[in-house]
Amino acid sequence: MARREILEYPDSRLRLPAEPVDTFDDELSRLAGDLFDTMYAAKAIGLSAPQVDVRSQVLVMDLSVDGTAPQVYVNPEILSSTRPGLVEESCASLPGVVGTVVRATELRVRAHDLDGAAFERDLSAMEAVCLQHEMDHLEGTLFVDRLSIFRRLRIRAAAAAAARRRRRAA
């Protein structure tokens, strides 16, 4: 497997929606492996294919502290959600940005595994929050879109300044 580059805000490719997966093959398994390698290297708990510039509805998560609970969701859909709560989020595509958003803390989700087998799972607490965050990426939505307009404007200005500094340094 390999690490891939994570797109960073305000890269417009982060806004492109992902397409459903219809071929469950070795290429899909390699993508999932690359997502895990990239996620672990970034010290993240979740990562979606659009964050590495792949337009497929694939996301990975691992909320363990030692990388022992990897989960793959292909073509995920939320069947039900309850217990909204305020949660603090960050994102590998927005390094250094933290914000408080409202998310359901209990979910019922349906998805497919890497072999194409459908499954349903109940998620709660941070697992539910992480899945919603990564599913937003599949739609071209970032967690900052859920923040106040004033907070979004500050983040956009800071991201633009950081991008200018990176271009000058290159």
C-alpha cells in the first residue's frame, strides 16, 4: 500500500461529489489500503477517497489508539440518526482548524465491504460522528460548512494565506 497526498482546503477538488462504487476488485482494495496508510500517517481517525482526489464513495475509519479497529465503508448511507449533540471536529484537509458542529450521536448505517457484501451497523458517539464527517466529504461538504459564516470567513482567509506562503516557499 502507499500513502497519498491529502488535498487541503481551499482546493476546489474537495467540493466534487463522489460516485457510487460498482466494481469490487483489487483496485478498490488497494485504494482502501492506501486510505488507511494515509490516514495513519496523518494521525487521523477517518479519511475518505475524495480527500486523496479519488471520486469514489469509499471511506475508512479507525478510532482505536493502536490501529487495531480498521473499518471500511463503501457506498455508505445513513438509515436513521438520533441524539444530536455538539461535537468538536478537525480534519486532515484543514490542518490546525477545529470547530464545534452539531452531529447525530447515534446512527444506523448501511454500506458494503470490499467484497461487495452489504451490511448494516449501529454506530454511536465518536464512531457516529466520524462516519458523518467522512460521508460529508463524499458529497463535497466540509465540516467548516457547518460553522457560522464569520468562522468560515476567518478560516478561508487563514487557508488562503497559508496557501500563498506554501507557493512562495516552493
